[in-house]
Amino acid sequence: MPANPSDPSRRSEHSRRAILDASIALVGEVGYDNVSIESIARRACVGKQTIYRWWPSKGAVMLEAATQSLDPVVAFPDTGDIVADLRVQLLGILEIVTTTGFGPAYRGVIAAGQSDPDLLRAVFDQIIAPNVTAFSARLAAARERGEIRADADVQTLRDVLYGVIEYRMFHAMPIEPGHVDAILDVAFHGVR
Amino acid sequence: MPANPSDPSRRSEHSRRAILDASIALVGEVGYDNVSIESIARRACVGKQTIYRWWPSKGAVMLEAATQSLDPVVAFPDTGDIVADLRVQLLGILEIVTTTGFGPAYRGVIAAGQSDPDLLRAVFDQIIAPNVTAFSARLAAARERGEIRADADVQTLRDVLYGVIEYRMFHAMPIEPGHVDAILDVAFHGVR
């Protein structure tokens, strides 16, 4: 039986998407500080109460909008070449950072999170924890194929790759594809 | 001729230090958001106008207080062993991050900097640029002695070392001395 277009759960899924799309578009246009729950509601054609029913704060909506906009690029390909596959995933993230509202949304969320531990925990749960899981699985395959040392510290490798990207984002330093290659070179070959 | 204790430049140096010491102590006690210019002035026994005369914003005072508290640990020793020397410098920073008001001050400044480009530029000028200079000099010596590859990317190595520490700070993840060893191991030996 086809879903009824006036079905309440369909309508609320429609509103939810409209809110997240409006959030990421607005933050890209006017910056994190200039987005309000009111402006999101207006752009998404919903009431402010609809937003507050689902999210406790602007930071929480923005985090979910950021998470959704990252979604198409977070998966790790597995072609059997770990450096090439990490490069594809990192360049995908760079593309989202530099061409969508993700960059300002994420920077604003992390800034707000410095005085909002619940928001910072939500960043961990929604963005970091799934990445840790997927990264660990992809690197376990690389280890089995002998592409990395048996004793390589996979968690530190993960911290290095995403840490440098976030560091450059938070300091408003440019991040170019060449940085991804340079980070992978240091992390895989070492500077010795 | 000994300086006159009521000399205006001595009095203002005394006030300057009192303001920076009060700032770093207060942020360690009550957190960045709960520190006001007023509370710094009260603790330092100066007028609010004295603070505003020297710094444009709370972020700017906090940045200078943070910079001053880092001062004792930013220099790179040169024993001829680059990994040991970087380890000493990084552990010194970790000590300041975990035992003084530097951690909350720096997190608050970077958070404020996400919507204050002047403040972010001041972070670059006061903290990052001097570190880039000192790091490059120390690594040039290491390269001359053959401790790192001739083609090693020193700027990316720097991004990696401080990037991971800041990443863990901004996500409120613990940073232990073991992390420093693990980062140095990845960066010098690579995971291959």
C-alpha cells in the first residue's frame, strides 16, 4: 500500500529535512552567529516550536545539519590500496568543507561546544564515534593485507588525519588537496 | 640610577601583569564564559577602563594571558636528538594545558575566534607564527644532521604535532603523555 501523502510521519520527515536543509543553506550564506532558530523556521516554512520539539538548541540543529551534509562522503572505499582510499575519503570531506555550509556549521558547533558539554558529546556521538568505527574496520583490513605495520597505532593515525584538517579549519588556514597528500605522506612514511 | 617605584611605566607594567595573572587564574576557576572584564578588573585591582585601554575585547586579554602562560614551555631544547627534544616541548605544553588556566583560556579564545577574524589573526601572530619560526629553525638543524629526510615536509609535521593536541582539546578528549609518544611515533616512523 503506497504511503498516504498526508500521513503525519511523512509530513514530519518532510519538515525535518526542510529544517536541516534550511540550516545548512543559511549558515553558508550568513555565518553561524547570524542564523537564529527563527530564521531557520522561516526558511523551512515551519513554526519555531517544530524545531524546538526536535532539537534543544541551535547548536544541536546545526550539528545534525552538518552530520547530514557529511553523510555522502564519510564512507571509506576499499580498493585494496589504503592510502588511495583514505585520500578519496579525505578529499571528499575537504570538498564538503569548502563548498557547502558544513565548514561554518561545524566551526560554529565546535565553538558553541566549548561551553556546552552536551553539544560536544553529541558531536562525538554523531560524527566522531561512527568515524572511529568505520576507520578502524578499514584499517583492520589494511593491516591484514600487510599495508600497515602490525603494531601501527590506528587511533593515533585517525587523530592525525582529522586533527590536522580540524586544526586548519579552526585557525581559518586554507586546506588544499596538497595538504591531504602531505599529511598522508608524513603519517604513512614518517619524516625519518 | 634605580627605577623609581612610582614611575608610571613601572606602575603600568605592574597593572598589566596583574591583569594577565588575574585573567588566567579566573578562567581556570570559573571557565571562559563566566569571566567578565569586570571580574578581571576586580581581581587585578584595576579599573575596567585600564583593561579596555590595552585590549579591545575579553578574547584579546585572554589570548595574551594564554600566550604568557605558555611562554616558559615554548622553546625547543637542542640536545641533538630531535624526537627527545620535541617530546620535552610537547610534554611542557601538555603540562600547561592540564594544570593551568591555559586550557580553558585557549579553548575560549579559539571558540570566540570562530566569529572574530581579528582575534583569530591575533592567535596566529602571538602563538602560531613564533612557533612556526622556532620549529622551522629546530627542524632545520635536525635535517642538517640527517635526523629527518631531506625532503621531509616540516610544516606538515608541525601541523600534525600541534593539530592533534588542539583537536583533542577542542573535543574535550583526554591528552596524556602517551599520546605525545604515539603521535611522534606515527610522524617519525610512519604506519607503513
